[in-house]
Amino acid sequence: MNILVVDDARDMQLILRRILTLMGHQVMLADHGQAAWELIQQKHFHVVISDWLMPVMDGPTLCRTIRAADLPHYVYIILLTGMSGKQNLIHGMDAGADDFATKPIVGEELEVRLRAAQRVLDLEHTLEEKNRHLENVNHSLSAAQALIQNDLKRAAVLQTGVLPSQKIFKHLCVDWFFQPAQYIGGDTFNYFPINDELLFFYSIDVSGHGISSALLSMCLQTLLSSTGELYCVDELNRKQAPMFPSRLAERLNHHLNHMLDTGDHYLTLIMGVVDTVDECLYFVQAGHPQPFLFSPVTRKLERLQCTGFPIGLLPDVEYETIKVPFPPGSRFILYSDGLLELQTESGKPVSEDDLQEHLQALMHLPARQVMVQLGKQLKLGNTGEDKPDDISLLAIDFCG
């Protein structure tokens, strides 16, 4: 080891250098603490063996100076003293000494203390190596996390980009709100005209959160698009509209159970068709929150009592198409259960009754304003704030 001997007595310096050299160590000498401190800042010493009483800077002061410094390595300090008493030992340990040796020096005793110093320094070196390894691992993890977050942000832009932008279809006006729990989510929805008389729509909530849920929701966008493999647009006309939602739900359920590996994921949905000629709405409910229907006659917003089994849990499930009147002035509102996991100002979860009350008070407003005002009331869209679940809201108006 590289050892620095600090003593104002020349004979003691020479004795210690002789003993330590015979043990195989490299030794340098200093006459007092200040000279030792200047050498310590220039060279790497494993051990400092210092006398207690010295001019200029004594041993305890040198200990405190070394411990206060930001050295790149640990220095093991042995104080030499002819003083006895517990108070002196406590004073030396408080200053930062690791060990003590008494004068006159006994070679065997010094060798044992240096072995203890070597064990401590080896342990310190091992810890430093592990810390450096952990720092490298943390740096790699941070870089990987930054890359993942950047990819997720890009994926979030792409996921939002596939949502429909057109909001007016002849007599029908549509508006929506979407906010994933984190970057990307399992909620999705879409709507598009089949012809001048029919509008197809759906709202889907894939179980779980994160990447796998989002990928499945993107897959469903493809399956249920106007060119999707589950159906041909030619088979959807006003004559078949009453049966189409249930028939498509059964096909989708079969596809998820037999053709697509969804892991543990399943989905809830409401899917249907608006017929503007017969002024009615056909839809199927599969485990999704019960939708709201606003009547222009009663001016009331009602929650439609309907139930259905989620898609993808069990094969060969049958679904029922529900028919409701949908004259001009009507509004159909679909939403995912992420809204029901928010909290009111009192800290309680938002209930279906709370949501119905909020929406009823906004029914005199256009759909776009409903989304804005409801967002303010429920604190939706706050940037940098993760939600407990994905949130999606879809409103379809028969504008007349």
C-alpha cells in the first residue's frame, strides 16, 4: 500500500519507514499535518499514519481536514499517541481516525492494524466498483426510459391521429373527448357514414392500460373500419340495420376468441347505427357503461337501462340489438368508465348520477360546448396529470 507517515520527530519517521518498507509498502514522509495535507492532495495514499501532537497542524486536525475534503478515494487513518484515556480516543474518533497505535511502535501490532486497514480499503474499493456499475446501469436505464417515453409520445400522437376528425354528416353532428390515462390507452372510438341515411359508430374500452391495450385498440380500429374484414359495407343498409349491431358484435367476439391472441385482454363496447330516415338508433351494449339519451320532447337526459357481456371473454355469446327513437333534437352520449374513476370536489368518486346531473345541466349547449364545460367541471385535459383510467366521451346529435 502507499502509506504516508506524518511525525515531527525524525527518528520516528525513519523507524516507521524501515518497518513499513520491510513489510512491502511504499512510504513517504511528512514533518507535520500541513505538509501531509499538501502531499495528500497531490498523490493517492491508502493509509496515513500520523502522530497526535505536532506543530503547524496536529493529528486530529489533519483527520478532520481529510474527512472534510471531497477526495476520490477513501484514506485510512491511524493516529499514533502516547496519551491514554477514553476521552482522548473519543476525541480522535470524532476527528475521523479509523484506528490508534501507541508509542513506542511494535512492528507486529502495526502489521495487524495494517491488515485491518487493507480489509477496509478492499471493501471500500468493492463498494466503489459496485457503485460505478450501478451508475452505469442507471445511466443506461435512464437513456432507455427517455427513449421509451419519446416513443410513447410519438405513439400518442399517432393514436390520436387515427381518431375521426369530421364532425358533421348532413343531419348529424358528432363531437368527442379523449384522454389516455398516461401516454397511450386502450380507449378508442370511431364513426363514419355508410350512406346519406346511415351513420355507423362505436365506443370501445380495452381492459388494462399501456402499450398492449393501445395496440389492441389500434387493431380494433382496423377491424371495424369501413374496409374491415369483419363485414362488408354492402351488407349494411336500412333493411339490415336492426340486426347489424348484434351480428357484428358476435363476429367480433368470435374473432377475439378464435383468431386474435389478446392475452388477458377483453373489451367493452357500444356499437350501433343511426338511421336518419326512420329517426331511430340501433345499438348493442357489451359491458360498456350505460349510455345517455336526451329527448327533445321531455327535455330530459335519461340513462338507458341495458346490459351485455364483454367482448372476448367467452366464445359463442349472443348479443341483442336495442332500438330507441332518435328524432331531430336528440342526443346520444357514450363514455368509458374512466369518467367514473374521477373524483368530485368532495373527494368521492364520480357516480353515474353525478355524471347525468352534470350533463343534464349542459344539454342546452352544442356538443362541442358540452365537452368543454364538462371538462372544466371534472378537470379533464389537465396537462402533466395522469388519470386513473383512459377517458373517452362521444356525443351524437340529430341536428335536424
